[in-house]
Amino acid sequence: YKYKLTTPLTYSHIDDVFSRIIDTADKSKTFMTKKNLANQDIVSLNISYPFSYKWYSVFADLNSYYTHYKADFGEGRTINLDAFAVNLFVQQSFKLGKTSTFELSGFYNSPSIWQGTFKSKSMWSLDAGLQQIILKGKATLKASVTDIFKTMKWGGTSNFAGQISKANGGWESRQFKLNFTYRFGSAQVKAARQRKTAAEEEAQRASGGGQQGMGQ
């Protein structure tokens, strides 16, 4: 809609989904293996929209979907899980004067199904960054922090073949980054060179077209 609002609606059906499950043996042993589940169905609705006004701009992306997994490996070894989930991503930019920009972005993933058997927990994160143009426009200094509240941790549970398994994990997701960029040379010379190159390309196209026409 007006080259801004995008809303795709999709559906997919997959037979023999290749997935990783936690299985049991001899009623006392647990192991992880890969098997083909019977099928997977996914219905998804995605909405994305960019908006800007003077000193503020935002991009939002919302993805809602329904998943359903089925498999039958014998008595007591069936899989029939479904879930409605939502993924949200928002990126905001604030202009603090002519040379400074502040950015705030984050995402949220609601509980869903992973690998056909794991019911995953929700997960979210928030990042922030500040950009400053310095040295009369020749350099840019950026400072940013990822996962400010250190919430980017995953977890889930699986209940298959009489075995309940829980998994949790995370990584060094909170990081501070400092980036410095310096542009060498004259911006005016670079702009003039770009204009000259564009003019030469246009002249070559015009010349080539005329020669081709005379040849025909």
C-alpha cells in the first residue's frame, strides 16, 4: 500500500519434515536423533511499515503465524503439537541535531514450537546506539550496546516417548561496540569525479546506440 505498508499472507505444507527430537531407549536412556515427522503446516501473516516525520523515523515488522506438527512412531510415541506465535521487531531513529543520531531497536518472540517437539519460551532483546559526525563531516563515531537487559536467552521443553526434557541456554549477547570511520580525500573531488563518470557513460551509450542504428 503506497509502497510502504506490506502485508503478505502465506501458507505452507511440508511432508516428511526433517527434524531433531529427543528419543528414549530401554526406558532409561535418552538420546537426540534426527527423524522425518509426518507433516508440518504453517499459516503466516506478516505486516511491515516504515514511518518518518522530521527528526523521528521508525520501522516496524509484525509476523504472526500458526504451526502444526504431526508424527506417529507407534504407541506412546506420537507428536501432535500446534501453537500460535508472534514475532515483533521495531527500529527507531532520533535525530539529535544535525550531526547526532540515536537509535533504539528491539524484538520479541512469543512462545512457539521448535524442531517439531520443543515448546520454546518467549525471548526478547533491546539494543541502543549513538552516532556522532565529527571532524567537519570527515569522520563518524558510533557507540552501541546490544541486549541491554541481557534477556536473549532461549529455553524449551519436550515431552516425547514418556521422557520430559528441559533445555535452556544463552550466550554473550550483551556487548559494547565502538566504531570509528574516517573518510580520506576531498568530498568535492569525489562528487565531481562521479558526475564526470556518469556523463562519460551517458555519452558512450548515446554513441553506441547511434553506431548500432547506422549498422542496421
